[in-house]
Amino acid sequence: GDYISVWNVSGVDKPTDEQLNAFESEADAVEALNQVYANRKAEYPSIQDCVHAILDDDLENLQILRQAVKNKFPKENN
């Protein structure tokens, strides 16, 4: 895998393997959450559908549709 063979940054200590692993884990979690958001965005009702739901007083149905997308792509699976 990747590694730091030479560290020559003045005034900054070379990160430990534990620190690098922690950063990688955090980055993986952020990447997974961003994928959830992208999936949700692709399936949420469009802005036009939302406007029509508001104007037609159909917010309950809109919320049902949005919740179905949230259930399909939960944040907890990351």
C-alpha cells in the first residue's frame, strides 16, 4: 500500500500509522455518506413535484415519498 518514505516537512511531525488509519477511516465514512446523499438526491421528488405538492396541499404524500427514499438509502449502513 501507500506509505510515507521520507518526511521533510518543517515544523510538522510525521503522522503515525494510527493517525493515518484514523484519517482513512474518517474519509471512508464521509465518502459512504456522500454516496447515500447522491442516491437520495437521484430518487427524491423533483423541485417541480414538491412545488405542486405544496400548491395542491398534498404535503403528506410528498413526505411519504421522501421517507421511502430515506428508508431505501439509510445513513446507518455506513
